[in-house]
Amino acid sequence: MELNRTTRLVVAAVLLAAAFTGLLNQTLMVTAMPMMMHDFGISLSLAQWLTTGNVLVVGVVTPVSAMLYEWFSTRALFLWSTGLFIAASVLGFVADNFWPVLAARLLQAVASGIIMSFAQIALLRITSPRRMGTVLGLYMMVVSAGPAIGPVMSGVMLEYLSWHALFGAGVLMMAVVFAAAVFTLPNIKAARKIAIDWPSFVLSFVGMGLFLAGISTVQEAPLVGVSMMVAGLLFVAWFARRQWSSAQPLLNLRLLKGATFRRMTVGVMLAFGVFLGTETIIPVLLESHAGRSGFATALVMLPGAVSNVIASPLTGRVFDARGLRTIWAWGSGITVVSAVALLAVSPASAPWAIAGAYLLRVVGTSVMSALPTARALKGLTGEDISHASALLNSLRQVAGALSNTVLVWAVAVVPDFTDGFRLAMAITAAATVVMVMVFARQARLDRAGA
């Protein structure tokens, strides 16, 4: 369906607002974790599933959403998914113990996974190839800014309200998007019935769920934890085998045969994993061990969130004009400096020092997330864009969930929190080095082929 310029702008605004709300919600509970640990009498390893479970479900649902995009008309799918998000947020708002809250978070994640993939696919379908970098920069601003702003927003709200208000905010924000879509969103494409591989969906969810739960369990019950991890990996291997042999895979892993796409996918996973893991641990450092309030934590994280909003669209424009090499040099430098700065952070550090280190981490990973996404999708058209977007988004979310679980484990496994925090930051530093090497390799190849 051909859309005029005004309609494209309206559609883009609605899609980006929905994606922002869903992604903001991913990390909205990060600052609330210490409060919820106290209210529900639960450990950090269990509380972190409010974020890790949400991120994991988004990753598992994302490949299905690419097929749902084909199965339903765009208008129907968008309204149903935003409606599900609102209903899940209402459940969380009225819940009074941990397990209904977790159920609400997982249902929110189902809706967010559909919305996130839907928004990226629809934006690429209505955008000309020459403006792909700019549009992806705006999308990555939303993808990066939503999770970055989440802890800041919740920190401010929790200074005056209970954690129930975080779900209430989700209801109000998505209700506005839903109302706007009812009146403005056209059908970008018609429905097309295709087969959906539901057994693969179950395999991926069970496999990743067991693996991540095993990491969380291994400290308290080593044999059980290791058994869960091994079983999870077997399920994931079974899932991968089905994808390689299927004519209509749930997740088109054959795209990974392309060396450039494979390298950029690894880059996306490392960048988001480093970002989300850091963002989860910083509030625990500030609130549980440095004695800061939720509001003070929000102020520490605010500069990073604001800088992220500025950096993402700028990255897209520079990529369109100058290519990967310039962005790689800029992003690599910031990311490496942030890794060194965070290794020096402890509960005794001044708030401004923590804020500065976190700002560098957010900006660096924002830049390093946007550029591989744009490079990976460059040259793809039609159905390949849908499958590539789903694969990138899915693996990105899985990396975030894995990072969260591993870093929380690193903090918990060491008796002294400061040593555990530094172990977690050392893990992110190692991931940063690998990420920079991956992008350096691609930048050299692009320059040689220019």
C-alpha cells in the first residue's frame, strides 16, 4: 500500500510511540527491585526475573511476530497486541504478591515482542532504501532510549508512589497509543495465511528458560542448576536444527550464513547485553549498598538516558553519510573508556563518578547497537527484511536476558558485593573487547571493498 508523506509520518509516530512504551516497560522494574525484594521477601536472584523474564519472553515471541505480521492485517495485529499490553498492565496494577506480578510482566512481554518487531518491519516497509540508516537511527533511539529511561522514570515515581503505579503508567501510555491507532493507523498490508511452527516456539522458550534458570540456580543447587543448563542447551540445539531444515522456519537462521550479517548480529547481541546487564546492576549498587533513594538513583542514571536519546538518531545520520568506519571509531573509544571507568566504581564512589561512567556506557552501547543493525539490514528487501529484523531482535533480547542472569550471578556468587560488582563489570569489559574486535574486522572489510 502506497502512503503519502503525511500518512507515513503519522504511522511512524504511532509505531515508535508503541515501541517506546513496550521497551520502556522492559526496565521499569529495575529501580523497583530493592523495594519489591523487601515487600515480597524474595532474593535478588528471584527478583531479577521481573526484568530477565520479560526480556527473554520478548526474544522468544519476536520470531513469531514476524509470521503474525504476515498472518494478520497490520491494523488488527497492532490493536490486539496493544490491547494485550493494557490488559497485562491492569493485572500487574491490582496484583498483591510476586507471582501475579511476574505473570503480568510476562504477558506484557508477549505484547512488547509483537509490537517491537511489528514497528521495525512496518517502518522499513514504508521507507525508501536511501533513508534506511536515518529511520533505523530513529528506531534504535526508541529501542535504546526506552530501556535507558525506564529506571529513571521509575526512580522518580517510586519516590512518591508504590510500585503499583509503574503498571498504571503502562496502562495510561499504551491506552493513548491504542486510541491514536484506532483513528489513524491504516492497513499497510493485507493478511496472508502462512504456517506457524508452534513446536519450535515451545522449544525455544523452554530451552532458553531452562538455561537461564539454571544459571540462577547453580549457586544454591549446583547439580540441579547444571542439569537445567544442559537440558536447556539440548532444547536450543533441537530448535536450531528444526530451523535449518524447515522450509518456513520460525527464525531464519540461514541468514547467519552471510558473514556480514553474522558478525553484525554478534555485535548487536554484545552491545545490548552489556547495556542491559549494567543497567540492572547499577540500581542495586546505589540503593541496596550505597544507601541511595530511588529518586537519587534516577538522578544518577538521568544523564545517560538523555545522552542516549541524542546519540541514536545522530548515529543513523552519520552512518548514511560516512559509513561504518567513522561510527566504529567513535563508538569503540567511548565503550572502552566506559569499561575502564566502571571497573573502578564501588558503593563508596561519588554519585557524579557513577553517573559519568554509566553515561559513557549508555552512549557507547547505543552507538554500537545502532550501527550493526543498519549494516546488517543494508541491501535486504521484502521478506528478507522481516526475517532479518525478527532474528536480530530475538537474539538481541536473548543476549540481554543472558547478560542479566550472568551478571546477577556474578554479584551473588562473591561474598563481598564490591568484589562481585567488579567481577560483573569485568565480564562486561571482556564482552566490550570482543565487540570492538568484531566491528574492527567489519570496518576493514568495508573499507577494502569500497
